Amino acid sequence: MKSQAFKILGIILLLLIFVALILTPLYKKAPVKRARVKKAMVKKPPAKRVRLDGGKIVIVLDDWGYSLNNLSIIEQIKQPLTCAVLPGLGNSDIVMRRLDRLGCEIILHLPMEPKEKYNLEKDTITAKMNSAQIHDILESDLSSVALAKGVSNHMGSKISEDPRASKAVLAEVKKRKLYFLDSYVTRGSVYPGLARQMNIKFAKRDIFLDNQDDFAYIRGQLDKLKKIAAKQGTAIGIGHDRRNTLLVLKEVLPEMEKEGYKFIFLSQAVQ
């Protein structure tokens, strides 16, 4: 009986071994299903964009022609500048040509009669002059500043409030297909209204930069100019051929460009 039981156990063991041998390869080949772990998506913060839309700025520099003193400084300013040259002075022609070679835009700085009692330039336009006299002066002055693309008023608070004289000036400007910049030396200026009526390319000054010949003051005026440009799109600032003014511009204009302000010539701003 015992021998028979051993035989049965042996057969069972052999069967188990046989089954194990058959199933083991199948078990190894069966794919193991693993739970998928979703990786958390980490959102990167958006890259900060540098604003390049601070506005457009025109820098006009008046009163060139008295001397050659500041040409070495303006040579170091790389942004577009518009320079108003006085006619008939000893240095008018050479300054005009030097500024033109530096890439500046040239305009005629036309002497006009102010309300105040100043020493007037030769052939200053006065309220007593008739249209023919105004024509002759402009003809002569534009020959002196032959590269001029436009005209601005030097002083002229009295003329700027005189519709007859102002209209005669603008008629000569239009005839020559130039533009006119109102330095806006009086709030009573009739130039804006006349320019619209006569369909003349026109612009008006927003800020005087250097009524005080002081570094801090000039920087402060440029800050005001930036705010105007940011608000209305384009702003026009007028300075003068002065050492401190040019030194501040040399330092500050590159900073303003980095802030997103674009410098343009006056011809690009007239309407």
C-alpha cells in the first residue's frame, strides 16, 4: 500500500513540475500593466516683453549760426535731430553744411518781431511790413539757409498774433512746399488755425527744454516730454545751441531709447 501511495505522489509531483515548466515562459512574456502616472504640467511664467512703444519724440535745436562752439558735442549725438539755423550770420552757411553732413535735418529759423523789446536780428519780419517785403526777406533767408526743409519762428510773439503778417509768412512757406513749425511763444498764436485753413504741413512745439541753463532742469523737461509722447503718440521739444543742453541730450537720449522712445525728424511729425 505504501509503495502504491509513493507512486501516486511521484506522479502528482511530475505533473506539477510539467505544468510549471509549461506556464513559466508564458508568465515571463505576459506584459506587466503599470499604472500611468501623469506628470504634473508646470506652467512657465510668460517672458517679460520689453515695451518699445513709448512714443515718438522730435528734438529741435534753435539758434544755430552764432558760433561753431558746440559742433564737437553734437557730433557725438547719434539720434535724429532737427536744427534751426538763423539766416545771414557769419557762421550760418558753414554750420548748416556741417550739421547736414552729420545727418541733422535743417530748417530756417526765421526772425520775427516779439512783443518784448529785444535787439532784433537783421531783416526781422515786423508787423508793419507788407506781403512784398515779407516775400523778399523769406527769399533772401532761404537762399542763406538753402538746405532748409521747413521754417520756424525765431521769437515772433507779436507776429504770431497778427493774422495778416502770419498769413503772408505761411503763403511763402506753402509756395515753396516747406513745412512750418510754430515755436508757440504765445498762446494767442494764429498759426495753428491758419495752417489748417491754408492746408500747410504744420507742427507746434510742446515743451521748451532749456528755459533754464541747468542740467537738472533740462532733464526734468525731457521727463515731461516723455510723458507727452506716451500720451499723445508724438511730442516736440525745442532746445538751443547751448553746451549744457547738448551735454544732457548726449547722456539722456540713449537712455530714452532704451525705455522705448523713438526719435524722429520734424518732417516725420508734421501734419
